[in-house]
Amino acid sequence: MLADPRQLKMKEIVNTKIKFIEPFRPFAPVILAEQVNHYFSGSNLQNQYLPRYMQMVAPILEDKQEQIQAVCHNGTGRLQAIRQESNPFYYQVIEKFGEATEITVLLNTSYNLRGEPIVNTPEDALRTFVYSDIDLLVMGNFLVDNSNKVQPVLSKQKVS
């Protein structure tokens, strides 16, 4: 699940309306690999060693912490770097966000509700979308908008 990291309130929105988790839990920044050194510091951030998954904590540069407040936790972020060759679509999403905002970082968290396993099927994705306040769902070539969402009635009874 991706969100705009620029305002601290986004962390609260994701925590209370979508993930239903405690407010102290941090969310991870996902960034274009080529932009890592513009936002993060650390001797372990050479390009060939950048984490493909959220498995490394790195200090966020002081002058960038205000720009990506929702993913800044005690001045650090649990970094995930995306390369174009490994995930072109994901890379392009971040790139387009950067073109629109001048920020090449997004808030990234697993796509699941509290107590539920991570989404694994289209059915899981739709169920999680329906039972949360997620704004948009992108699944393959489909975009589902939540602005006019109607709560479904799930029943095994046959409709006549």
C-alpha cells in the first residue's frame, strides 16, 4: 500500500482508517534507487547494496525530514529502494509522484488490515479495499475509486 509521505497526518490516516494499528509503529519510505543519497545518509548506501525490501534502517538527512514526515521515525526510515529494471511499474509510480511533487519517496506498508495476512489474491485485495478507507485500488489494468463506495452485504443466501 502506498501513500503520500509529505505530511505527518498521513501516518495517522493510514494507522486509524486503514491499518488499525498503534500510532507508534513506523511506516517505510520507498524511493527510486538513484535518489537514495538525496534523502538518506550512511556508509552502507552504495548503489549495489541498496535494500530491495524494507530491511535496512537509514538516517534521513536533516533537511529532508520535514519533506517526508510520515515515514520519518526518530530521524530514520526503514528504507526500500526500487530499481527500474527490477520493477518498472512500481518505479514509474514513484517517478510520476516525483514529477508531480518533487518528492521521489512514497510511504509504503504491507497491504493488509490488522490481524489479517498480507493480501495474496485479487479477492483478498478487494475485500481489504472494501473494509478499509483506502482511496484507490490499482489491480492490473484496473483502477477502483473509493469515493462512492457502497458497503456490500456479504451473504451466502441466494438472491431471487
